Amino acid sequence: MKIDILTLFPEMFAPLEHSIVGKARDKGLLEISYHNFRDHAEKARHVDDEPYGGGQGMLLRAQPIFDCMEQIEQKNPRVILLDPAGRTFNQTYAEELAQEEQLIFICGHYEGYDERIKSLVTDEVSLGDYVLTGGELAAMTMIDATVRLIPEVIGKEASHTDDSFSSGLLEYPQYTRPYDFRGMQVPEVLMSGHHEKIRQWRLYQSLKKTYQRRPDLLVGYPLTVEESQMLEQIEKES
């Protein structure tokens, strides 16, 4: 995958040099290029200006973004504008982006964008119902969530297919050595070696955690007969 990032602060992306994303680059599975669009500003390197019609704050000008985009080699990319008013980013969307060959992120600042910039964009995306000072942190979050889903980035596909939200449910509790830590013991079913019982326990725990913490995820979730019976039991216990 190739990722191009339009930003005023390329140095903010240092975390992408490490961990899973850094390893993906080392393996040759990922290429990331940074483009400071201030370098393309015609007006004394100014990338912002006052809005027509008046109003608070400054807007990101169209010219630096257009000129910067024209310098990027493009092969049918998804062009993502980080915008609080955009589609909310989630695991399903990350899985969708992981199938692409090229992603371009436009990280804005100031009060907003000149609307004409959006003619370059395929996706307007937000992390949630809050406002950040710029798009860099949002872009890093989206890139991290997406890159880990690219085939061969994580050793085993099962490492992320059981993640919270991948199945539609929150992930079940997990344990490792030692068996007894300060009086807190691993559930016996996980020590039994009985794969079917372990599967049932994990499914039950996923449903229980989702019901208790994120019941909204269960709205419209296609429950199997087994899951329906488990959820009915969980509701009774609650």
C-alpha cells in the first residue's frame, strides 16, 4: 500500500516509524510519503485566508492543496479529508481502506476548508463528535487501524479477526501466565483443553461485555440461535 499525507507538520508523524506500521514499512508492504503543502503556497507561503462573507477564524486555501496534489503520483487513490463533519471512522471502514492500493490523507488546520478542496476528495472522515486542532492525530489513528489489517502485516490473520468490533462484538477477556496471580486465577474452562467449551465461553463473554458496555452494537446485530439463547441468559442474570 502507498500512503501520501498532506500536512503542515510532517514531524508529527514520527510514531508511524515504529511498532506495527514501522515493521510494515521495513517489510516493504507499506510506503508513506509526507507532503508539506506550505511549500506549494503562492502567497508568501500563506496557506490560510479570511472567509468571504465574514466569520470567525481562517480557512485553508484551495491553491496549496491543489498544487500539492498535482505533484503526487496517483493510481486511483482514496483521497481522505479529515473533517469533524465527515463519516465516522470505525473498524468496518478500516477494513475497507485496507483493501486499497493508495490512500491520500489531507490534514487541515484553522477553522475549516475552502469548499472547493472537496472536489479532490473521495471520503470525508471524522474520528468522532469532537474537534481536534488539526488532522494529523486523526490521520495517524486511521493509518494505524488500517495498516494492521493489510495481509502479512500481522503474522496471523486471526490476530485481528477476533479484535473488538471486527466480529461486531467486543472482544472476550484473555489471560496468560501465571495461572494464579495474587489470588486472581484464570477461568478453569480455559485450562480444560476442550475447544468447544472454550469457544462457547468466549462467545458468551463477548456478548456479555457488549451487552454491558456497548449495547448499541447489538442493535441490528444478526444474532444466531446460539447467541440469542446466550443473550437471553445474560439479560436474566443482569
